Amino acid sequence: MIATSLELRQAFVRYFSTRGHTVVPSGPLIPQADPTLLFTNAGMNQFKGVFLGEESRPYSRAVSIQKCMRAGGKHNDLENVGFTRRHHTFFEMLGNFSFGDYFKEEAIAFGWEFLTQIAGLPADRLWVTVFREDQEAYDLWHTRMGIPESRLVRLDETDNFWQMGETGPCGPCSEILIDQGEAFGCGRSTCAVGCDCDRYLEIWNLVFMQFDRDPGGTLNPLPRPSIDTGMGLERLAAVTQGVTSNYDSDVFSPILERIGKSIGQGYGASPTADRSMRVIADHLRAMTFLITEGVLPSNEGRGYVLRRIMRRASRHGRLLGMEQEFLYDLVSSVVDHMDSVYPDLRSMKDMVSEIVQGEETRFIGTLEQALPLLNQILTEAKQQGGQILEGEAVFKLYDTYGFPLDLVEDAAREEGLAVDHVGYQQALEAQRDRARKTARFNQEDSRSELVQALERFPLTQFVGYAHQEGRGRLLALVKDQHVVKEAKQGETVECVLETTPFYPEGGGQVGDQGTLVGPSARIVVHDTTKLAKGWVLHKGQVIEGSVQIGDVLTATVQGQLRQSTARNHTATHLLHAALREILGPHVKQHGSLVAPNRLRFDFSHFKGLTTRNIEEIEGLVNEQIRRNLPVKVEEMGIQDALGRGALAFFGDKYGDQVRVVEMGSFSQELCGGTHCARTGDVGLFRIVSEGGIAAGIRRIEALSGEGAVAQTQHQEAEWRELAAVLKAGPNEVVEKAKKLVGTLRDTERELERVKHKMLDQQGAGREASIRVIGGIPILIQRIDGLTIQELRTVSDKVRHKVSSGLLVLGSVKEGKVSLLVIVAKEQTHKIPAGKVAQHAAQLVGGSGGGRPDMAQAGGNQPEKLDEALQSVYDYVASHIGALKEE
């Protein structure tokens, strides 16, 4: 009896090698010269060229134990790892292959003999499935191997037609399963082979490789029908060792034992802890093998998958109480257990540990910042009774902190929640669009002469929170995208100072305006921005004298504009807090604009605001303004700020130290912008508009201070003017307007009634205009002044007159011709409406077409309408029986 996984490896290879199979070492996890695969995900990957007839090998039979990864692309088991007994990212696949040598009969015999005679599995507990159309395989199992029909099941493509990817080798397959007993089942009366539960566990998949699927989906016969089989070592070990889970087998037990010692808790003590330990054990194997093969954590491709795996393991360590780096120390558990089979693991152990530790260190900072926000999202979703986490919020968590989607899915799954994948993808695509639009600027920015010139200088020191005037030396000067030493009157420039009170555009707030005055120059600054690395750019025009590098300039912010901007920024914070209080804590900022003359705030909410909502929000903001709360600003650590309840926004990135803006107990946010000293300085707040800009995203535009006062005065002036027009007092305007609107609607309904009556009259009569040609009654009528829709209305009134024939209506309105053709269904084979419409349209300088029983046309030569209508008689007479729709 085989006792260990190592003995299984040896027995499998020995069995097939003694039957003419060449032992082929595992191929790499990174597919060689195969752009269709992210990772090797099956034993046959390294033989793909052989199956396709593109290459040859000195053997026609092979046996291998292949390293595989299923954590990206079409085959992706990542999200299931830890939650099931049998899913893994990294695993080993036992396989035997025939390249045009033997086919179904031998493959089936080999599989059955190995499992029953070598691995020792009980034959009476083994079941077999075949593709529903594969009668040959069915007969081989039943007649040759003696499998009773009661344990032989036909399944469809989903279960029994295998393919490596969207394209490539494929074919029908036959699976060998073991009945593990009712204890492993789902308990449903319908539980049978094909059920998702673990009772009927797939052991071995025999693929009868017959086709190559091309990009168009066509199945092309392979040059030589071949065999590809795959059997997971982890699953086979569990079954042969009589344990209930792959993780209970000796493939994982040594690794889980080391994890248990690391966390101070043995495997099997707690279902919740066990799940996290399974994730860590699986992911340790994956990261160790991937890094050994040269994959490094990154933000794209295979490196991104590795990073996701490492961060998922790190998060589960945090769930087990591991606050510091620990994975790197467990890499040796994988090496010690598997280096006898894969010797290269030993030589790479130290490097793998170092890389894992570096990634862990980086992610711990991410976890410390992101987990409180993730927990907040989860808590709010549960409090609201929802079952879905908003996709936009999940994406922002990733975009801001690099917190992967699958980790959020894990956390949500643990809380009985799901993630809105559609919303997440939409947010991702929106971000990519923004990135594409700014890529050119950022690329030029990062490579410009300016950045090179500034590399030797410290970043610009911003003093604008405390001062609106300051002095700073001119470090760099840009004119026409080039760094220059001097600029003269009339020239447009960008100036970089070592110190500035000018706030650069950021966090939704526009940049300051003002002046720069030097020894012999005066520059008017119309915008202020920041380079990616942190230098502040003052964009403006030299209006007096000239300026040179090294000049000390007095920088003065335009105070009135700064104060107006500050009012709007403080009002934005009050608005955000009011929205959350009135609509609910699900409201989150999704963008903003803070300018001197207006503010704009985008936020998450599932429906439009009512008039009452807007009034309540506006009223609450103005209440806080009247309370004249002090606006306190304090710098602190990010964790301290989040612990105090400060709102952090997914769209912004934060350092270790953050700036918290607090307005009493009403509002507390992380913010780098400028604000009023007290909320009373805002003066007045008015909402101008509210509407949707995307699924689940609303936008409010508003005014504060002088702008809000001016808006109020303007609306009052319009109200007085409206009252004068209506000849009503200010208090009577609404009632008077309602009466006028009611009268207008009554008038419109009466006009519509009269119009339909006229159409009825126009369409009635004229029996003499009906002509019969070849036994087909034809009615042709011209009624000017009607649209095509109105012609349809007329047709409903008169078509009964030629219910078994042809009706043609024509009209001229505003110089345009409209034609409508209706043909009885029994006549469409003789005179299809589309052909008649095309004929008439040609004569009025237009085109037409439609269904055989109804068509329409238009033209721009109204003077030829009569001619076109009359020509229909002759056209029908000469084409009866000859017309057919094309």
C-alpha cells in the first residue's frame, strides 16, 4: 500500500516508464514562447507544440509530474483557496501522454489499472464520466473495463470537454471519480456525479486530444489524435491516505505544522483559523516556486498575480494575529519539504525569503492604512442591510492603497457579502481612461529639462497655510517648454521658487493666483500647479521688466480669490458631512472641484435627491455656518487620524503624517487644502443643481459666500419679473402658473383632437382613386403637410379600403417628401413594399426601404411627388410576379 506522496510520485513514474513512456522533467511555471498562457496550468502545456504538429520529440509516449499554477487568466482558483478542501494555486499534476501512439483504449486501461492495482483505490467506489456524444469511450469503459452502467455517467461540454485555453488543443474527456460517501455530500436528494459538493471527487481526467480550437472557435482535427491525462498529486495523496482534505495529507502537513508553531496555534483547533492557515500554506508554496523561477512582485502581469498571492497570505496572517513580517521565515518550510524533488529551491531560499520579507514590509503599511477603511466599508454595508460592496469603493481601496480585489472579496465573503464586480470594472476602466489622457503629460513632465534642472534642489517649501505673502529664490524658469535663464516683458513663463505661499492645484482645489515681484520684474500668476515630485509651478506672464534665475521674488497671493476658495472648500466639507447625516454613511466622495466662484461635489448615492432632501441638506449646512464652529487644523499620524474618525478619501494618497481639518463634532476629514478660520466665514450656502453623472454617482454644484448671495438675489429678481409677467403678486405666482399650465395642456389636447379629425377627413372618401391592376386593388393618395408618423395615422384609417392590395401615401412638408407604402401580406410575394418605396423614392431624389409589408421613403424634390405617385400604377403593372425582396 502506498503511504506517502513521495511514494505516489515514484510509483506513478515507474508504472508508466515500464510501459514505454519517457520520463520528462517538469517544465517551468512560466510558459516558454506561449503568449496565450500566464502560467503553466496543466501537464500538457510543455507538449502543446507536439499536439499541434509544430514540433517533434524523440518519443511518442511521455510521463511527467508538472508544476502548475492556477491563479490568473481563464483557469483561476485563487478565490477558492482556503474555503474548500481541494483548491490550490500551486499544485503538481501527474500525467501520461501519447503523441499519436495509443488512444482511448490504452489510456482507459492504464488509468483504471494504476488507480485500482497500484494506488489501491476500491474499484466499487470509482465512478466514470464521459462526454455525452463519445459512445466509443462509453463502450470501452462498460465492455472492456466492466464498469456497470449505474456508475457510468454521460455529461455535457461544461464537464467533459477539455481545452487548455480560449484556443489550442482540446477534445472530449473521461473523468474517474471516487465516491467519498454521504458524509462528504451536500445532503440534497439530487446529489449525484456532477454535483459541486465533495462526495463525488474527480481523481483523474483523461483527455482524448482530437482538435485544435482556433481564435474563431472552429475545431480543427489534430494531425494525430493524442492522449493527455492529468491527476492532481495533492488530491490523490489525500484519497490514498484516507484523509478528508488535501491539506490533511502529507503534501501540506509539514508546512501547516510550521505555520502552527509560528502563530502559536495548531491546525485543527479552529475552523476560522484553519481557513487562514490553509491559505498561507498554499500561498507559501506558490510564492516560493514563482520567485524561484524569477517572477518578482509588481503591478502587472505575472508579478501582479504574485503580489496578490503574497498580500492575500499576509492578510490571513494578520487575521491570525501576525502583526509583523512572518511569511519570509516560513519559506524554509516549503524548501525543506520539497527540495528533494526540486533541488533548485534550496539554492534560491535566501533570495526568496528576502523578497518575501520586502513585500511583506510594504504591505503591512498598506494593511495598517487600508484595513480600517475596508472594515468601515464592510460595517456600513452590513448596517444598511445590503449584501453587495459598492464596486467604486472597492476600486478606490485598491487604487489608493494597492489593496487587491481578491482580498476584499475574501473579507466580504467572510462577512456574507459580495463585491459589485461591474461597478469595480467601470471604476477601473475610468481610471485607465484618465491615465491614458494624462500619460503624455506625465511622461513629458518626468523627462523634461525642468525636472533635470531641479534634481539638485530641495522640493518647494509651501508656507501658504499661515501666510499669503512670502519671499523665495527663483530656482527654475520655463518658457515655451524649455528651461531658460531669463524672461522678459510680455513672455509667458512658469516659475519654480524654493519657498511659496501659493497653493498648487490638488485635492480638488484650484491653484492660487497672484503676483511675483522681483528686483526688476513683475509677474502676474494666473495658475499654480505641482510637478509630480513636489516642485510648485507658478504659471503667468511677465508684465514689467525681466526676471532671471536666482532672483529673490516676493510672492503675493490674490487674497480675495484665496478667501473665496477657502469658503467653498470649508463649505464642501460641511456639505459632505450633511450628505452623510441625511442620506446615510454610505455616501462617499468621488471627486470635487473647489474654485473661487463655485464648488462641485461628486458622491455615491443610489438615487436622485428629492426637493426635500436638497432643502434639508442646504438647511443643515447653513445651520453649521450659523453655529460659527472653529475650523481646527492638526497634523498627526495616519492611524491616529483614522482612529479619531477622520474621513479618508480613496482618490487621495496619504503619507505617514496627514493633515486633519475638524469643524466641531460635525466634520472631520483628511485634507491638504485651505480653509476658513470659522464656519461662519462661509456666510451662506446654496445648492444650484443636483444630478447623476454615472451609475450610483451623483453631483451637486453649489455656491457659498458672495456667490450664494448673488444667486439668491438673482433668483428673487427673476421671481419679481415673473410675477410682473403673470400680473400676480409674489405670493400668487405659483398658483397663477399652475392655472396657466393647466389651460395650455387643455388647449394642446383640443388641438390634437382637431388635428386627428382633419386627418380622418383627409383620409376618407376618394373611392374613385382605387384602381385594380392584375387583380390587386391599389389606393394612391397625396395629403400634404404631414410627417411620416402622421401618414401612418392616416393609413390606419384607410388601409381597410385596400386590405388585400396596395396603399401608397405621399406628403410634402417644409420642402421634404415623405412616402408610405403598405402591402397586404398575401401580395408581398408579388409586390414587396420595399421595392415600391425604392422606385418612388428615386423619382423624388431620395431613397427608401423597409419590410415586405410596410416601407417608407423620403426625398428632396417635392415638385416630382405627383409624378412619382402616378408612376406606381405602371410600375406595378409591369412588375407583378417579377418583384422579390433582395
